[in-house]
Amino acid sequence: MSVTAATTAPAQSTNQAKRAAIGSFVGAVVDWYDFLLYGIVAALVFNSQFFPNVSPAAGTLAALATFGVGFLFRPLGGLVFGHFGDRLGRKRMLILTVILMGGATALIGLLPTYAQIGVWAPILLVTLRAIQGFAVGGEWGGAALMAVESAPPGRRAFYSSGVQVGYGVGLILATGSVSLLSYELSDADFTAWGWRLPFLFSVVLVLVALKIRSSLEESPEFVEAVERNDRKPVRPPILEALKRHPGAFVTIIAMRLAELFTMYIVTTFALSYSTGYLDLSRDLFLHIGLLVGAISCVTIPLFAWLADTLGRRRVYITGAIVGVLAAFPFFMALQAGSILWIVIFAVALANLAHDMVVSVQQPIFAELFGAAYRYSGAGVGYQVASVVGGGFTPFIAAALVDLYDGSWVPVAVYLAAGCLVSAVAVVGIDDRQSGPGAQGGENRYRFRPYTSGRSRYRAEGTVR
């Protein structure tokens, strides 16, 4: 009897880890498809459909500004879903976030334009974008924690990498759907009604995600926290996280700059800049989006595996430095109109720099906080960083170009500086990972308060 229990427990644990990884991946696909689709269509259509009474340049800025509105509401989503995720569990919040995101996206596909209802069109557009941001604000924390907390010791980066692979697949689906419609339809038809179809397709993805997520089991570490009755600290979870680890929030913001700058400049800003200032075909960056999304499905889990094997800090710093080195060559290739070099440096930024840094974020950010307040701490920190470094990156980049009479140099400096800040930030993390199997193979961070004895590690929710 005891032999059977001893042999089946590891198998059950492995199966649960796989299901958690798949559930986190599928939900991430839905949320990122919805979130990224908005950015792509905003760069191509929303200026004329929702902001027609201004100049083309001002309309583009307005459309990209609405893209950034979603990021403003991500910290609120992280706070609300994080609070209830720490109180009630990760699974319930993951089901709710995917419903909210899919519903808001489908409604954007049905939204009347400015010509039909006037000023209410941009108002409703901004409202639905805010709901998208609120939903995705709760998504990352729950999906990342479900995968990290269910993963086998020493494999946390690899098992949680599906959260970021979901970004790549979402990018493929979003870019691919727009690219296909752009190819099949005339410009007039695509602008008039074709752009709506990818938004409506979100309903199908939501149904698939709900079916998978409804069968998940709750995170083992959360269940353990419930059994210890320490999931309900005296303070709300976010206040507990702020009190215990205030420096962790600054670290998360700094570490995410490389990720956010590289991806949003390549997939959103460059699409607008290349078509508006360089007269390049819009299909070029739609196809680049497909390419980098497809490659990321291989590179992210590969880099995550390397991080579990060689150390997370090494992989992260390498990616950030690649971002610094590729920033100026990318824009030089754009200016020259060299398709080959544009593709090469877009891949360098999106699949080397970006994919290296995101492959290790899930376990690093999760381990900065204890299990009882981790959803709130890691989730809010992650989403605040999205506002600071991501939401208005396309808008800031477009404004810099406009301010400097079409010059791309300030944007290249902006990109390189963000990657450099991220590289410096991760140097301050004491990565003591000794490889899989060495005391669980997990990282420890030097600014986390320590006391001697196993009880302190358990109270902080750290796998030893």
C-alpha cells in the first residue's frame, strides 16, 4: 500500500504540473491574442475609423494612445485579481480573466465607428480597451504562479515558459489573421469591415481556454498555504508584499524594460513608422510578426531550459545586452530599406533579446514573494512595469520621431537605454542556482530577508 502511494505520488505531481503548464499556456494565448490584436489594428485602421477629424499623424498618435490605455488598467487588474487570487485561489481568477478579455475583444469587433455614432465611438473603444487591460492585468500573475508553483524542483523556468510562449502564439494568431485578411481583401474592404473579423474570432479561443482551465487543480503551494492558515495575513496581500519586499517592485520594473521595449517597438511602433515615414509595405512587419512569433515558440522554452541548467541571471543578462547592441542596427536597416537586415535585427531584438529575458521572469518574479501574497506582489509589480515600460512605448516612440522631424535616432537611444537598465538591474540579484536537484534547484535572492532554519523558508513560500 505504501509502495503504491510512493510511486503514484510523483506521477500525479508530474501530471498536475503538465496540466497547469498547458492551462497557463492556453489562457495566455487567448489574452495575448486579444491584447496584441488591438495594437496591430490600431496602427493600421483605428486612426481613420475612430479619429477621422484630425491629421493622419495626430490620428495615429491618438490610436496608439488608446493602445496605452489598456496598460494603465493592468495594475488595477493585478491588484484586484491578485487580492482574490491570494484569498480564494489561482484557478477561479484564471477563469474570470479569460472571460473578461474575450468578451471585451468581441465587443470591439462589433463597435460602431465615428461616422456612425460620433464621439461615442472612441469613448466606447477606450472603455473596452480598459477592460482588456484590467483582465490581462490579472492573467499573468495567475497563469505564471499556477505553472511555477506546480512545477517540479529545478524546472520552474521551463514549466512556466508556456506563459510567454502563449505570447508568441497569440502574436502569430493576431498577426496572421490580420495579414490574411489584408491579403484577401481590398484596402477599402479591410478598413470598412474586414478588421472586425479577428476580434470576433476571440470567442472561439475563449471557449477552448475555458474548457481546459475548468479542469485544472489548484496550485499545490497555495493549498499548502491554506493548510498552514497563513494565506490570510493581517494586512491585505499587496500591503504585506510591499512591507516585506519593497525593493522587489523596483527590480521587476527595471527588469521588464528590455522585454517591453524590444517587443513593442518591433511589433507595433515599427509597423506604424515604416508605413508612415519610410513607405514600406505594411505586409512586411505583419510577416515579421508572424516570423518572430513562430520562432519564439522554440526559443523561449529553449532559453528557459538553459536557465534551469546554467543559471537564470546568465541567460537574462545575455538577452539584455543583445538588445543594447541591436537597437541602432535595426533602425539603420529600416532607414536603408534592406529587407534582409530588417528581418535579421528584428529577430535579434524579438527572439534573442526579448525571448531570453522573458524565459526566466516567471520564476524570478514569483520567488521574490511568499506564497500567501505572491499573486498580489508579483502580479502588481509586473503590471506596474507594463505601464512604465510598455503601454506607451509605441506612443513615446512615435512622439520622439515627430519631435525630431522623422529621425529614428532618439527611438534607438530609448530602446538601447531600456535594455541597459535591465541588464544592470539583474546584476543586483544573487543568483545562487546550482542546477537541477541542488536543494530544489531554485534561485535565492539576496535582498530577501533571511533567518536561520527551515521554518523561515517555508513561511516565505520558497522551495528548498
